[in-house]
Amino acid sequence: MDRLLTTLRQTRASKVVAVLRLLLGLLFVSTGLMKLLVPELREAFSGQLTQAAIPAHTLNMWFVPLAEVAVGLLLLVGLFARLAALVGMAMMIVASYVHLTVHDPALFPLQPESPIIPTIALILLAWILWAGGGSWSLDLRHQER
């Protein structure tokens, strides 16, 4: 298990990766908080879940935003960045599905109806999964000990 955790945290100093990780972290934290705290966006998220026929509506209304915030915080500090990226990729796959199946523009108040943002995030998360947390990450700091 220690070997797996060490492999998950392995990274190299890269400012490009770090900037992408930080931007993705901000994206995930902000979208999660907005779904929790902004009534109009919470209502739109509820409509997306309903129209896309995502099961466990009530659970997902709380779980998804909290998971987005958790993934975002892990990315911001660079702790288990690869694992956070993997979870984020799963979220972006579901988000892409929602974008492709829901055809009500009113349910996407802050973004295009097509899955542009989830697709870009998916590509950048794949890069973090491959490269690790990069510079300024707790993963790199742990590795340098």
C-alpha cells in the first residue's frame, strides 16, 4: 500500500503543471460552492440531474458539489493530485453526458450547452494524472523529504 501511495504522489517540479492544477482546483471549488450556495445554480443543477435521468437525485444534489469542492481543494494544495485528477475525470465524463443529453439552455446558465468546459477539463485532468502535482504541490514537497 505504501508503494502505491508513493507512486500516486510521484511528480516533478513543473510550473506549467502547477498552474494547470491550480486553475482546475479553482474551477472545481467554485463550481461546487456555487451549486451549494447559489439558489439559481442549485435549481439548474437539479434540473440537469432530472433531465439526464441521473439516479439518486437527492444524494447527488449534496454529494456532487461536496466532492467537487474536495477534489478542488486537493488539486489546489497538490495533495494526491493524481487521485484527485482521476476522480475529477470521472466527474467530467458524467458532466459531458449531462451536456449531451440535456437540451434546455436554461439549465446551463453559466456555460455553453455543449460539453466544451468538461472536455477541456478532462484533457487537463488527464495531464495531471500523467504528470502529477508539479511545482508547489504537497506531493512534490513530500517526495523531496
